[in-house]
Amino acid sequence: MELSISRHGAVTVVRPAEARLDAMAAVMFKDRMKSTIEGAGARVVLDLSAVGFLDSSGLGAVVAVQRFLRAGQALELAGLTSAVERVFRLTRMDRMFTIHGGLDDALRAEA
Amino acid sequence: MRCARRHERHVIAADPAAVRDLLIRLEQGVALAGLTPDERDCTLLVLGEVLNNVVEHGYAGAPGWIGLMPGPRRDGRDWRIVDHAERQVPEGCFRAEMPEEAAEGGFGWPLIMALTEAVATRRRAGFNVMTLQMRADTAGQDAPPRQAGAEGGLQAGACGG
């Protein structure tokens, strides 16, 4: 699970390079996110626009990433595809995150 | 309507990589070609949850195999899953509710129940046989999970996923 990381001012954008965040990728995703968050600023935006498949393991991994946040740090989501958005909505985990329509929306948003 | 081939069946090793490869093949294959994109996505999600549940909780790390084949309707929404794991699906899984708080697990079975109209399991001659039918409408996906049919032999226990 490769992650593409870029900085936009105080915002760190993380973009999984693979299209599947599933049972096979979940553990490595969590590990990579943990080390990414350690060096990130106050806002971390997870851009999921390239992820077309997310299962319960992938969802659990995204939720677990919140444990790695420091005080004052926030994890936000952007660019959910319809299949990924459905999983967040059905599980009601869409209520646990700030979700932006796209990355541009996330970068324009206030912290 | 395009239908699954009459004799289509898949047998894979019980590991997450094999599950992923099978889902990719199904996504590109004829079995789901008659479904809408939303129906296809939901079917792939449910099959992934079921297959990974067998890997993680049925075989629990032991080597094994899983068979997947279309059910009698052969419309892409009707599936049968067979395995030889010693552990069956715990009965409690069919009543599992979506976690209320931010949780790192426990979503798998509630998702399965939310997206299917029927799920049944039975143990026969040492094999676990699960049949499932996907919901025909994707508009009603927010409906609360319901209890599935179980034909006997189910174990009480914790539900993974």
C-alpha cells in the first residue's frame, strides 16, 4: 500500500496509490499512515478519490488511524467514490469524520 | 439480461490475496455484467466480506479452500459459498448491529445483512454452505440489518469482521 504524500501549507494530503483498501492492504495502510501522521501538520486530509473498493477491514483501518493523531491534529476525508461513500454511510462512520467532496474543497476549507 | 455462465464456479485458496484476485476477476467477468454499477459494487463488497470472514474466522489461519458459484437464479445477485473450515459462522453474526461509536472492527456482518435480502448457512457432510441473495434495490440500503435464516448447526459466539 503506497501512499502519496504532499504538503499544502498546514495541510498534509495523503493519497493511497492503490485502488483497493481491503483486508489485504489494511495493516500496511495503518502502518504507513502512522509514520505519515507523525510528521504531519495540524490537518491531515486522506484523499480517497483513487480508491474504488473499501471493505470493512479498510474502513476499520481508516478509523484506527485516528488513534495516531496528536492533540490538535485532525484527520479529514476527501474524494470518496460512490462505493466508498456507501460503506461510510451504511456504517454511519460518515458522522465520525469531516468529509469534503474533493481535494480542492478540503484545501479551501478552514481548519 | 446477461447471466452467469451455467457452470461458472471458482475455487480459491483461503487467503486475502486470493480473495482480492477473485473479486477483481468477478468485477471484470460476465457474472455481474447484468447488474447496475451500484448493484455490482454492493455484490462485490458482500462477497468480499463473506470470503474474508471464512479466511479470518473459519479457517483462522489454517490452509484451506473456498468455493464460490452462482445460485439457481444466476442473475448476479444469487450466490453460494462452500468451505471446509471447522468453524461455522457464529449465530450471533446474523444479529450483529452496526457499531455505534468509531470502531476498528465489527462492520463486516452488519454490512452483509444490510445489503442482502436473504442469507442462510448450513453444515452438510463436513462442508459449510452459505447461500445469499443480494437486495434487488440499491435505494433501500439504509434499511437496518435484519436477521438471517439459519438452517441449523450454528454456533453461538463472537462475530468477527
